[in-house]
Amino acid sequence: MTSVQELQRARFIGAKNRAQGQTLEELILMACGFYKAKGLAHIDKTPEPMRVLRPLENGQFVACFSKKAQPDFQGTLSSGRAVMFEAKSTRTGKIDQKVVTQEQADFLDAHMAMNALCFVVVSYGDVFATVPWKDWKRMKEIFGHKFMTKEESQIYRIKFNHNGILDFFG
């Protein structure tokens, strides 16, 4: 395979992965809207911290990320308990522990220490799981390696509820 073909293949795979991640995010946002409408939780997508470098035409601009990303979603349950979670997707049938950055892990650790509900929502394409943060951190101890396969995630599996909403609170 030539370097041009390898570059095109890498771009195609990257586009597929971004699309799968965006689909997971949309499913989560729909669930957050459902939970909010039912008065069960108010959860928002965490905006990416960025700094505008220069304005362009039509409201567009050139920007760069100004600091490391926080977990993807955070909010409050109707009980008053804070909730914070990261969303990750994979096409390979396994998810590596290291896909959660150290900065995101630090945020999750700090909030869990204050009794927040912290977890990682994982999509394997057709299978979804909500992995408690304490278990995510202990993958090596639980599974014998620092990743989780689609089969191993069955104990955390979540489904769509009767309204077609991804029920990550189970």
C-alpha cells in the first residue's frame, strides 16, 4: 500500500470513528433531554475550552483548545447528587482504559471523592455499557488487562428504554 493510500485509509477510518462518537453523543443528549423533561436529572454537555485566535467572515473563527478537556457530561440528579461522565466509542470490540485522559481521570476522581456519580458510557457500535468510574480504574484487577472487551462489558450493559432512549442510569 502506498503512503497516499495509507493516508486516505487513515482519514476514512478517522471519519468513521468521529461519526460513531458523534452518534453516541447524540444518543446521550437525547437521553439527557428525556431525564430533564421527567425531572430526573439536569445534565449538560461540557463545552470544549477554546480560545479564539482570529475572526473570519460569517461568524467563523480560527481557534485553539485553551486547556485539556474535562469529562464530556456533568450535571445534577433530582436527589441533588452530582453526576459526571465520559462517553467513548470503539469499533474494535474492545475499549482501552487509556482513552480517558489523565486530566479527565483527575476530574472524575475529584468528583467521585465528593460522592458524585461518575462513570464512562461506552459504545461498541451495537452494544452500550455504563461502567462505574471505580471499575474503569480497576480494569487490570477486574479483567486481567487494561482494556475491556465487548463480551466483558455485558455486566454493565444498558439498553434503550420503552421510549427509545438510551437508559444509562439503568
